[in-house]
Amino acid sequence: WNDIEHIEEAFCGFHKSLVDFAHQMFDEIYLFEIPNHLRNYIDYEKYAQDLHYSGYFFCNENGEGGMVFNSNF
């Protein structure tokens, strides 16, 4: 990235892990579409892996969490 504006657009927030981010993102997108009794069957680790393959990445800063970016910006 050559431009601070692109970094700001790509920044997705601070999270404990990419899996933590995936869990939050999934819940925001599908909150009302998936019944509560089926939520235990969601594989958030697999979803995080799919996000990684589609351009999201996690920068671990201090071992307690880090930043998530979307490289598609």
C-alpha cells in the first residue's frame, strides 16, 4: 500500500484473532437468518480460513490481539 487512505479503508479493527473477527462478521451479516439453535454448528475457524483466502489478514501486535485488514482495498 502506498497511501495511508488505502490502509484506513482496509482496516477492519482490533480483534483477538482472525477467528474472533470472523465470528463478529458472520454474526453481523447473518444475525437474523440463522436460528439460535443452529449457531452451535457454525465453523468459525473455517469461515476465518475462507476470509483469509479472500484477502483478509491478521497482524498480531502483542500476543493479546492485533489488527485485521482486507487486502482488497
